[in-house]
Amino acid sequence: MNNNLSLQIIQKIKNVLGDLSQPIPLHEPYFLGNEKKYLENCINSRYVSYIGEYVKKFEENLCEHTHAKAALAVVSGTAALHLALKLIGIEPQDEVLLPSLTFVATANAVSYCGAIPHLVEVDEDTLGVDPEKLDHYLSTIIDQHSSQCINKVTGRKIKALIVVHVFGHPVDLDPLLALCQKYGIELIEDSAQALGSEYKNRPVGNVGRIACLSFNGNKIITTGGGGTLLFQDIELANKAKHLSTTARVAGNQFFNHDQIGFNYRMPNINAAIGCAQLERLDIKLKQKRKLANSYIQEFTNIDEVKIFQEPNYAKSNYWLNTLILNNPSLENVKNLLNELNNNNILARPAWSLMHHLPMYKNSPRMDLAVSQKLFNSIINLPSTAELMERI
Ligand SMILES: Cc1ncc(COP(=O)(O)O)c(C=O)c1O
């Protein structure tokens, strides 16, 4: 990349962010509402673990925001994904389809079940799983004579597809849901980054059988660490609650557990922060849209790069703003990242593709040329909602 272009890009980012005398992180948590008050209430009540009013309130409020019928708050987004896979019956040696372009937690959750991540391609216009390519691929590897979805290459069952709303942008869910119905596999939404995003005017997180959110410190709202499973099926939600509470059988003082459960419930102290953060979600969404629009406008007249924009069926939360190099080049990504970081703009690349990681390099996979192209063109820019307050 020539020096002039780097300077031009830095200037444009500066026009959006203003003062660059201090490093501007990619995404920072802010605590501007009732966090301290609720934390104090929580400590005073001495209900600091998973029993407490804030856990219930946080779950109820999340249902209001996402239109889910039930929510279960857990200790992380990764735990939410692990539990979701257990709940839909993923067993050792099953295959679970997921995009190579995702954070490693999506694949790890599959491995925790002893199952095999099967890596699939994404669409350049959505950054999410490409339904047409996946349909074509599955039609070539599926044993058409079996009533189950059997991968005839490996002999294993393909039981589920995890879709990821990458950087908060909703994937095109309808064709993916139709594909899952066609092949008899479950759809799980990894909505870790997408709280507040909408798909065809509906909040994301209620199309798949289960959707998983993350509230890690870098997400649009945080509980310190945490995650949530969203359900439309109350019976499944009850099973999830049981499984995440060490499968303890309620009823008397004795410690009876009817299966190997997990200690995955979110502590009240984290949920207290979450309740306060959720009260400001709508403000944050407006600020994020404003920030995204500023980036988009600044970069309209520059041929070599563009800012990724939400797909036309979606309203994105713009969790991260993404600069795309129109001529993909890892060298250029590296050079530009260095330049930006040297100028206090703490930009970051996309996650390493799953098939480039040592533990997933032999995972079954389809052609991943688009994922590779995206990895060679993505630079994520500082995206904290509250950046708009200083501008
Ligand atoms: C796509 C995706 N899935 C899952 C997770 C895991 O969430 P957590 O960090 O809360 O375990 C993340 C977190 O960054 C994520 O980005």
C-alpha cells in the first residue's frame, strides 16, 4: 500500500474520531448508568451468586429486547454455546457446521462436546454463512439414501449449523433456516456480537432453535464476563436451567443430581451490571449508528477501500466498524495496521480463520476462498459507542 493512501486513511479516521493524542481502543466498556447503585444493592443483599433478583430481572429484560420467550444468563458466551450444543443433543463424533470466519469460541464449544467442527464458507456481502454455496456443497457430500444427514466422506452425522452474526451484522437467516429444514439439521445462532441488531425488522436471536449472546467486556453491553441463551421453547429453557445448575434436583435439603451438569449460571453480581447496561442499550445503538454513518461518509470518495455496510434486509448494531481493502493483500493489512496503531488508532485484523489454527487445520471444510479474501482485506476500526460523546 502506498504511503499516500495510508496517510489519507489515517486522516479520514481522524476526521471521525477527533483527538488522537491518546490511544483509542477497538472497543471499550463504559459504566455511565446505574451500575454502581445496583452493585451496591447486590452486595448489601449478600445474594452475589446465581440466586438473586438481578439474574431474574436481567433475563426478563433480555426477553423484552430480543422477543425471546425465555432467557438463561450464564458465565460466558462460550458456556452458552457449549450448553446449547448439549441441549440439542450433539454427541462425540457428530459434525457441526460453522463458518471459518468466526471467533475461536464457536469452534471450541463444538470440541468441548467431543464433536467435530466442519468449516463452511461465508458471503462477501453479509460476512455470514453463504446459503447457496452451503446448499450446493451439502448436496455433494450428503448420503442421499440415508434418512439422517450423513457426511458420506467421513461417515459422521452432521447435526447442526451454527451461524455467526459477524461484527453484529445479521446473516441472511431465512434461506439458512430453509436449508437446515431441508437437511434435517438444527440451527443455532451465535449472536455473541449482535445484541440489538435486527433481521427483517425482528431482533436477532429468535430464529434458530437457540441463540447465544456474549457480555464480555468488549461487547455492546457487558456484565464483566457473561453470556445468555435465548429460547422460543420454554421446555428447552427449563432443561437448560437444570443442566447449568449442576443438574441438581430441587425439593429438599439433600444434594441430588440426576446427570452430569454444569456450573454455568451467571452470578447476581454480574447480572446487576447487566441490568444497568441494558437500560442504556438503545442510547448505545443510536451512538453506534451515528459512528458507523460518520465512517461510511468519510470513506465514500476513496476508491481503494470501503466501510462494510449492513445488508439491506438488516439493521445492524455495528458492533465493530470494518474497513475493507478493495484489493485484498495480507501485506497491506499488516502495514496499514502498523500505521494505524502507531497513530494511536488501535485497529485490529479479523480473527485468524479456524482452518489456520493448529487444532482445526485438519477439520473437514468446503472451499474457503471468500473467507480467505475477507481475512486479507478486513481491518476493524475503533467502535466504542461512547466515542460519539467526545466528538
Ligand atoms: C462470535 C463469538 N462467539 C462466541 C464468543 C464467546 O463469548 P465469550 O467471550 O463471552 O465466551 C465471542 C466472544 O467474543 C464471539 O465473538
